[in-house]
Amino acid sequence: MQIHRDINNLPRFTNAVITIGTFDGVHLGHRQIIENLIEEAAKAKGESVIITFHPHPRKVVSSVITGVRLINTLAERIELLEKTGIDHLVIVPFTDYFASQTAEEYIQDFLVEKFKPHTIIIGYDHRFGKERTGDYKLMEKKASVYNYSLKEIPEHILNTIKVSSTNIRNAILQSNIDIANKFLGYDFFFEGEVFHGDKIGRTIGYPTANLKSTDEEKIALGDGIYAVYTIVEGITYKGMMSIGFRPTVNGKVRVTEVNIFDFSKEIYGQTIRVIVKKYLRSEVKFDGLEALKSQLHKDKEDSVACL
């Protein structure tokens, strides 16, 4: 997969078959569209092209700046899309200037001029251009003018995508990782930078890596204890993770910490990946550190059993 970030310096695509979207999650619903994209490109003896945007359009055009929480960071989206087998990913810088294009300019100056598409695949409810005035009917009207084919993504697939995305986000927020992973088609993961904590865990035999999110837009899991895999310096380890306020030690700040099994390296300042496999239990206040230690022993056994 070739990645393009400069829309003014794109290659000359061969019979480009394109689709446009955020593709947040790159989940099972999205993959139906991507499979169709690749099939249509093969029929046209052309190249499959996904056009996506960064930052998220809502951050630019919405009056509500906060609240954008994404299943994937841009880097994660690139990683996941690369595995699908598409030929090109074009990351369009979404700016006020780009958003100010009229619908006609979007078709003529952006899609046609930059991509010279053989085929465009979009949904019936796709909106584009200034104040989202462009729609499928306008793109259909312009198809004969600019000599491209237009294919509609079936409504049932679009509905599947919307339902899946909503279910995934809700499931992640509510600690229902089984549902999230089911709709994603892979295990939810995130990355965090390891920083110094208060080191209470190591006093009871369960040292933890305290993590700070590497992307403020990345959606965060709900509180609880999870069985996880952790990737450190390219090596995968089993482990368990706690997210919450640590009531047993009267914690005041919400923290994410991972106990990596059979691991003793100092990794402060490093970025590690956590792959979330199973929700084990809710956060509980125990009667002292010994009671907590006893529970952590059981949590470790439960984690090992499902990893």
C-alpha cells in the first residue's frame, strides 16, 4: 500500500477505483466496502484508492471542538488499512479551506482533477462540499460529464457500519471488550508512554507500568481489570491491566497500569502497545494491601487462563 499525504503531488493512478470515508475502526462493516473496492479495481484493471481525512472533519466544521473520540489513531488506521490489500491510501489534510469548497468544486477540482476516477463507490447518504450540500444525486448527475462510473454502497451495509461503530464505541466505554472485539474483527488495542508512578505495586510483588495515552483523541476503556497482551520492544508478553482510581490506596487520579508477566526491565519513557483480550472484573476497594495482593494473584491466574 502506498501512502500519499500531499494531494498536490499525487501519482497518475491507473483506472482509479475510489471510495471516501473516515474508516474509524476499520471494522467488519468497513471491510465489506474495502473488499468491494478491491473487486471493482480488479474488474477495471485499475488501482484501489481509499481517500480519508485528517484531522477528523468534525474537529474543523463542528462548533463543538471537544468530544471527538476515535477508535483508532491515524497511525493505527494506516496499519489496519495496509493489511486489507488496497493499493493506495490518500490522507487529505482537512482544513477550513478544504471544507469551504462547494459541492461542484469538490467533484471537479478534487475528485476528478486529482484522481481521474474510473469508478467512485459511495453511499446514498454521502454528503460533501460546503455546508454538506453535495449528495449522491449530484455525483450521479456529474458522472456523464466527467466520465466516471458511480456505484452505491448498499443501505444495509451502511447501516451495519453505523450500528457497528456505535456499538464498538459504547462497548469500549462500558468495558464490554467482548462485544467491541467481535464487531472490530480484531482485538482492541492502544499505545501508552510509560511514566513513573508511586510504585506501590512492586511492594506487593506486582510491579506495574503506568501508562499515559499517546493520543488525546483515542477512545479510552471503561474502568476495570483486564487480561491483556503487551508488546514491548517488539516482544509480546502476557499481562493484566487495571484502569481506575485505585480505591484501596485512596487514589485520587484515574490511572491505567499494566502488570507485565515475567518481565523485569525498566521501560520508563518508552511507548508500549496493549492488546485487550478480556474484561475480568470491576474495580473494588479491598481491606488493605494484603487483601489486594490476594486478589491480584487470582486475577493473574484468570488472565493466564484466557490468554
